[in-house]
Amino acid sequence: MSTHVVESTTATIRSGYLDPTAGPVATIDSGDTVSYPDTWTHWGNEATYGMTFSEREPLRHRYPNGPYSMMGPVEVRDAQPGDAIECEVVALRTRDWGWNSFPLGVGALPSDFAQPYLYYFRFDE
């Protein structure tokens, strides 16, 4: 069994969408481990703690598919369409901050709020 390290780069991450035509960022054998040591945060890793809505808006427009860092895909050697692939999270390390927000006119309830919402919070171990 081997460990494969996948770094966050513009070649390994797409912001806000999965690309079914993308080539694998790693090709592994069954039982191997994949490590993502520096996974980018939102909007190409350009988001920072405490950004205001006006500071975030250019990022939201630069990444119109969404803020989330989507890494991959990882190819499992000899796997075939229809196979079930079991993945186990061995360890998870979060950043020390996050946010909850919605700009006006988007999301599940786009017409229900008169003001945008933005709240930053901190994580600890």
C-alpha cells in the first residue's frame, strides 16, 4: 500500500464544480491512502477571515460556479463503472475559521431577506 500526496493547485482544484472530463489528480491501487495536506479554501484560496461583502463580491463573480474547492478526481486502478468504492476518512484537520453567509437574490430563499447575511466564526480542536 502506498500514500499519494495531492497538493492544491489550479490543476487539481476547480472552484464550485466537478468536471467529469478532468484527468485524475492521482491514480491509486485499492487500499492506498491519499493525503490532501493543504486543501484550499473558498474561491481559489483567495477568501480570508473577516472579508466584508464588498471585498467578497469580486471573488464571487470571478468564480461564478461557487466558492467550494472541488479536488480530484482520484482514479482507482482496475475499478470499473458500476463498482462500489469504499473510502475511509482517516484524519480531518479543519482551518481555524469559517463563515455562514448569503448575498441578496441567491440561495434557497432569494426573495425572503432584505439584507445580506455574513457571519464569521472560529474553530478550535
